[in-house]
Amino acid sequence: MSEATPLPELLRAAAVFLAERVGPALGADTPMAFRVRLVAQMLESAAAEAEEGPAILVEKREALARLLGVRADVPTLEHVLADRLRQNGDLTPDEEQRLRGYFLSALRGELRMLAPRFDTRLHPEEPHT
Amino acid sequence: MSTLAELALATTLRERLTTSFGGAVTVNALTPLHGGAGQENFRLDLEILEGPCAGRRVFALRGDAASPGFGTLRRAQEFDVIRAVVRAGVRTPAVEILVPDLFGPGLDAFLMDFAPGTALGPRIVRGPEFETARTRLPIQLAESLASLHALTPATGQDLGIDRAPYLSTVDPVAAQIAGFEQALDALPASRPASEYILRWLRRHPPVSREIALVHGDFRTGNFLVTEHGLSAVLDWECAHWGNPLEDLAWLTLRDWRYGHLDRPVGGFGELEPFLAAYVDLSGRPIRPADLHWWAVAGNLRWALGALRHALRNPGAEIEHLAIPRRAPEMEFEALRLIETGP
């Protein structure tokens, strides 16, 4: 198994094949060419998830645990946080800022994996990170 | 016509339309139109051989899909909405004939005039052939929106489109928030970022509570454009009673700019002239904070709509598997708007 092509590399190769070989052969503006481009993007995203997903999940679990003061798996912690938010209780400005900071950071992590070209700056004049 | 299903449909159409047009009809071509993933759409080339309508005609045939989008209108309702908006002066193709049960029991269709142009967002925002169109579109779209939003429950429009949470008698802000709660509760897992955005919406409500007929999906991709500008507003399946700012904000959402983030109006226009034209034509002033609220709400609506694609006939279409993975983009944009303010 150790000599097999690593999963992210395999998925990226399939994405490149679809985008650069299959898509152009179908004609640029055809519905099937659109779908082939979409599938190539899905494979790229799956490759990024295979590579970065586990680390992002650990990062998220730790950040949620710090925010909520309890330890559990990510789905449980997300359920607890969502439930608290739905109850619509008051938050201090400090808590509000911490929450927003958490969400922006967590979403940046997910987007790095799901949509690597998505611009996650708050203002267009900010430098790219 | 390339498939047996299309040939069978052409035969049925010939029989049904002969009655409707009062003369024999030949179907010269029936071509599937892609886009409008929630419906069955075709270009229909007809020859009416006799009677008062004799001659060659081209229509768009739009039919109910077996698996309709969540909360969308059926074709019979959309037919009535289009008739009303055409009368109000919105640039949209007229509907001609409603054909009940064309695609099966309860699956109706209608014929509408065929309009020229493309609805492909990337071509509209980038194509050199649309350079002149891009300068005209913001004002033309403002005109169409002003005409559309003149239709209100008070003007006596009984369109039969009330459906939860959008009712002609319910505050549109409360309706939107109730819709978000229902959508979040229907998801298989919690979305704390969306819950936070919803919490912010509840705590920063807009002042304007007007109710008018809104398109509900007014964006680049849902109108046809030629090199001269706006050809036709399409896809009225999401029309509902709501706040007019919902349509204005929806057109400015980041996802409908197709990468042209510096062109807030649909990826091709500046905000100020568009809003100024709308205010001038509609007589409705716009509070920036209200428009900002609807932009945050619009991103949340699209995030939840994207997640709902996974619940709709999972595995049927490749697009439905890809779209839910885009929800964090809209959640991020809503949070960015909250952070940066109106």
C-alpha cells in the first residue's frame, strides 16, 4: 500500500484529466462540459479535504472546546453552540467579538479546503494572506 | 428531437395545442434548454397551419418538474404571476397557453414567447460582446424592479401564491426569520455559523416592512441579455409577497457577481446609479442599514438553500452534491458583511 499513489495525488490527477482532456473535447459551452468542470472541481476539493481535513477538524474541536469550556466531538460541540445561539441570550461585547472571531477563523479553515480560491479578506484593501 | 420521450412529448403537444390554437399544429423542433434546474424547459418551434393564429411561432415551453424546488411555485401559479407582471410593465416574455398535466398528472406546462439572449453569468459579466449591455443593465433592471414592486396586496392582486412563510398579510421580516428557523431545523446537523447570523438578523431588524410582489431570485443568471442590454427577466418560480429590498439586495450578493467583486450590481454595475434609478422610479427611499440587513439575510438564505440541495433527491444530479459544499462561502460573506457594516 505504501507504494500506491497517495489519495490526494490520485484525485488531483483525475481532476486535471477531466478539466484538461475531457472537458475541451466536449466543446467549451456544452452542458456536459460544464458538468465535467464541476466534477473536476469536486475532485480537487476532495483532494484538499483528504490532505487537510483531519487537521482542520482537530483545530475546530480545540477552538470550540476553548469557546464553550467543554470537551466533546465536533458535532456535539456544534450542537451545543447552535442551541445556545438559538436561545438568543444576551452576550457581552467581548463574547460577541470572540464568537465572530471563532466563526471567521473556522470558516476560513473550511474554505481553504473547500474553495481555495475564495477571497477571505474582510476588506479588499487588506493584503492577501 | 433526440429522445423517445421528446418525440412522445411532441406528439402530445401537437394534439393539445391544435385545440388551444383552434387549428392544426406541427411541431418543427423541440429542444431542451439547460438552466433553470428546477423545471422542464424547452424551445418549441411550431407551425400553426390554420385558424386565427396561423404561422410559424417560437415559444419557450416550461413545465413542472417531478421533483420541484423547495417552496417554489407550480407552473399554473407562475403563469398567473407572469401575466400580472407583464401587465405591470416588467420586461418579461408574455405567457400564452397553460397546458394542464402535460408532463403527467398534476405536472402542468405553459408556453411563453421566446426571447433572445443569454443568461450565462460568466458571459454576461466578462464577454466583450456585452460591454454596451453592461452599461445599460443596472438602469434597465431598476426599471423592471420598480414596475414589479408596484404590485402589492393593496392593489388588489389576488395571485394565489401565499405559502408559508411568505403570506400577503405577514410582516416580511418576521416571515424571513421564520423561514430561516424552519430551514435550520430541517437540516440533519447543526450549523452554528448560520445560527449566529440568524441571531444577528433578529437583533438588528430593518425599519422598512413594506410588502410587494418580489421576484425572489432576481440575479445574474435569471435574466436574458443581448448585446443591447436586458432582453427578459425569467424564472418567476420563487415569486412571493415580500419586502422589495429583498430583490435589490439579492442582485448584489457576492455569488452572483461571478468573480467581479468590485461590481456589486450583478457583477457588472455600480451600486449608486442602480439604487438612485430605483428610488427615482419607485418613489421608495432606501435606508442603507435596511439594504444591508437584506444582503446579510440573502447570504444566509443562499447558504441554507445550498445545504437543502443535499436533502432534495440526493444523488440524482451531480450539481446537487456539489452545491451544499459551497454553504461556507455564503456564511463567510454574511459574517463579513456583519463585521464591516452597511
